[in-house]
Amino acid sequence: MPHTIMVVEDDAATRRLYRFLLRNSGYDVIEAEDGIDALEKLAVHDCDVVITDMNMPRMGGIELVRTLRQNQSQVYVILVTAFGTPDTEKNALRAGVNEYLTKPFDFDELERRLQLYFSRRAQGGS
């Protein structure tokens, strides 16, 4: 059974690109346009990993992660941002983000991180 990845991104073209690349890598993909949409979909769909943009209307990525962690969700979260600074990364990790990627990045890097996470999880690690 394929792993399920949720892509939370307000830019529709970027979301479609993620969907295309992730499906070609064998993942099931759920799309959400912002943090509120993501929370609504996570209430009815199981998901292994959330890949979220940081800056979005209504609810951004860091607020999404804070809400997930307050609700005791252990879903693995990769935060993606075009506005990366050391302070932003510290705040994201403090909020409960598992990994942090700065745009632009090579899709191979995202795929490597996903494979590493699923490999560790299969071996009983976190």
C-alpha cells in the first residue's frame, strides 16, 4: 500500500507539480490549499507525511503544525519556505516541524528525505 503525502500549498501550479512528482514516485497525494483546508481533510483522511508551505492565506504552515501538535498528531511534517532564515527555522522546529526545506530545492532532495523517513519508520525509528 503506497504511503500518503498531503501537500499544503496555496499556489495551484506548485501544488500540481508536487502532485505529479510525488505520484510518479509512487505516493498517494492529498492536496490542500492552506492550513484550514489541510485540517479539514486530515480529519477524514489518514496521511503519513504533510509537506506544507509556510506562508499561506487563512492559516500558514507554522500555525498548521502548532494546531496538529496541540491535537496530539504525530504526522511527520516537512515545512517548505522561500523565506528561510535561521530564526524562521528555529521557530518552525520549536512549533513541531520535523524537517525544513528552503525554496528553491531539487525534488530529488525532497524524495531523499521522504525515503529516509519511511526507511527509519519501517525499522521502528521515528
